[in-house]
Amino acid sequence: DLKEQMWVNANEIPDNGIDDDGNGYVDDVHGANFADDHGDPWDDQLHGTHCSGTIAGVGNNGIGVAGVAWRGVRLMALKFLTATGSGRTSDAIKAIDYAVAHGAKVLSNSWGGG
């Protein structure tokens, strides 16, 4: 339900192992992982995925649920917490700076889980 809703960094070529846009994150196609300094924002605890579904789960497709704002929403996956749920304020700031630099207008900051 979220695949269609993901923001895409048009300056990054997926899975080529190169930082195509020169921002310091390799393959940051849908966001970045600031806890581990790479482009894969995998959600270890699925908390962010759950919250994203509540916001932007695609509706009218017969799958799962419809998010409360699913029309016209793009999700930028930004992670600064580790798999154990710990994180640094400096990494949270980097994530917010990244979002703003890439055009985010609204941020949902559910900082629970990993």
C-alpha cells in the first residue's frame, strides 16, 4: 500500500552503489539512514511503516487500509534511530535538514521504535 506513495530522489540511480547526487548518501532513492550513514532507511521495528500506512496507505485498491491523506502524499523515509531505538539528536537534525533540502513541506515525527 505504500510503494506508490514513496518520494523518489530523481538525482539518484537505484542500487548502483554510487552517491549520484553527491549528498553523502549512497543510493538514497527513497530517503536515508542517518543512524548508519547510508541510503537504506529500512524500518527495523516497523513503527514508521505503521505510521506511514495510517497517513498514506493507498485507498480504493482492495488491499489493507486507506490512509487519512493518501491522495497526493509522498513519503520520504528518514531514519535516525538504531534497531534498538537509540539515536543522537545530531542525526535527527540531519534527517530534518535532508527533508527540507529535498522539498518536504510537512514532517511527521513519530520517534518510537527503531
